Amino acid sequence: MPLNLRLDVPLNRRRLLRATGSGIAASAALASLPSFAAGREDRRPLALLLPLTGQHAALGLSMRQAALLAESADMVQAYDTGGTAEGAAAAAAQALRRNPGAILGPLTGPEVPAVSGTVNGRVPIISFTNDAVQRAPGSWVFGITPSQVTSAILRYARGRGVRSVAIVDDGTPWSAASAVEAGRMESELGMRVAVVQPSSGALSFAPEDAPDAVLLPGSGEPMLAVARRLRGSGIQLLGTVQAIDNRPDALEALDGAWIAGPDPERFGDFATEYEARNGGSAGTITALAYDAASICHALRQRDALSGEGLLASQGFRCVTGAVRFRTDGSVARDFAILLASHDGFEKVAASSGA
């Protein structure tokens, strides 16, 4: 399962962006495509493996609609996994009978081994989980991972002079993974990292022990309580995409924080397009389906829809951030750095994630 499904809470366009751009030109445009034979087009369909029934059916249906914004309906075949490993394996077997060019999905971590075992390397898999453990050659983890956003915000903070960071671990898998990534980056960045609990007295720092910054990787009231407690302390607040919260009381608590997340201009244009076509709002996980289908659409048109095609490109510009596919099944992703204020979140820079 995604480490925290709160990731798909709709992002408020007006609060995310103070002035939108002119559009994203089919949004997930490719930054660089290798040269392949011109004039040829791969007509194999995309197999979309999603939970169209069960606990996550609403999310699965919204992801299917997002994929159809990027690729024509006759080139997308959706299969219901039911959100289970057994259902995912059956869906993958059914999809293979139609000779797909790529498999997009499944959504949750436990489903991925069932799909990859069924596919057995015959076609590339772009899964939507953010469980990095599930990566493997030919089976990419496309979800936004804690390590990606944590490394992006820490790189930006280090460039702004931050030398010591306290990571608040609220006990969730997302926060725990973020803390692990921060520890891994200590020597790389020359940054001192400590992990604290939100209820511990360690958050009352003595002046000589105060860190330069506190990273709130998670979301919800415990994290906001920490943010409020640190107001006026001179300690810089940092956050990941999980911290994006458009409620007025949250914006007040996060005022001045630096947060790594999707570029609000590109995401805002996608959200507007999605709402105009389907009604309702789209969140970040929904946008993953749009990005994956857009990448495959562009490769298919160049007769390059394959694992080699994914790896040969220098990168793809996506709604969820520019991405680069790696041979081990991981994905590098770039993020916008957002400055939180009472008015919302404004992009002030960009930073690369792991």
C-alpha cells in the first residue's frame, strides 16, 4: 500500500499558486527522447492495473480517468485488481493476453510482486506504489517516495546554509522512512541529523543545542502542533509534500516553511484539465497515472515503448516532477521548493530528489 494515502488529498490550485502560467502543453512533455525510427507507431495498448472495486475503488477510478486525459481510450485497457495481490496477478495475466506495450500499476506495494512474477519481464511495469522496496529491473516504483522528497528538501536547505536538522518522527511509516533517508544523507551533505518524537521534551531546544531547521515529514495535528510550538524560535521549518495543507489554521502554523512538492503551476494546469473533463478534484496519486500514460504515449508514438526506451531518455517532464528511470527500478524525481505563507504555497526554487 502507498505509505500514506493522504498523498492524494486534492491540492488547492488558488492557494498553491499565486499566478498560473499559460498551460503545460500536454503536460508530461518529454525533456529528451532518444532517436528512433520516424514515422512508426507502436499500436500495442497500455494495460492499466487499478483497484476499480474494493476499498480504494474511488482512487482507482480517478486514476483511470486521469490516464485517459493523456492517451486515447482505444489505447488504454483497464483491469480491476480489487486492491489485492491475488486480484493483481489475475489482472496481469488477463492483460498479457492482449499483448500490451506496458503495464501501468498496480497501486499498492503488496500487489507489485504478484504482478512482476506474472509478467516475468515480458513488458515494462510502471507501478504506482511508493514502497521503494518493490523496485526491480524492469519494474519501476513510480510513486513519490519519502526518500525523494526528503533528499530534495535537505539538499535545498543545505544550499541555504542549514547545517543541522531535527527530524520529527510521528511513528508513521512515511516519517520513519524520511528519517532513514536523512540519516543516509548526513555525510553526503555535511549535515548533522537528529530524530525526535513529537511528544518528547527534546523539541524544547536549549539555545546551544537548537538545530538550524526542523523537518516535519508527515502531516496532521501532531505535526502542526510542533510547527506552532516552534513559531518565533528562529528555527527554519522544513516539510515534504505530505505537509501541504490549505486550511487557514495550517497555513498560519506553516508560515515561512520550505516544502518539497510538485510544481504548483504544472499541477494546477493538470487539475484544471481533470476537473473540466471529469468534475471533482485530482490529487497527487491520480496525477501519477496521467504522467505514466503521457510518458508511454510519447514513447509509443516513436516506436520506443519498452524498458530500453524508458532508460534511454535523459528524463521526462511530468506533473509530479521531472523524472529519470534507473536500471534498478528506481526513479529520480525533481521537486519544486514551496514557501508557505498565509496566502498558500509559492514556488521559490527547484531541487533534485533521490
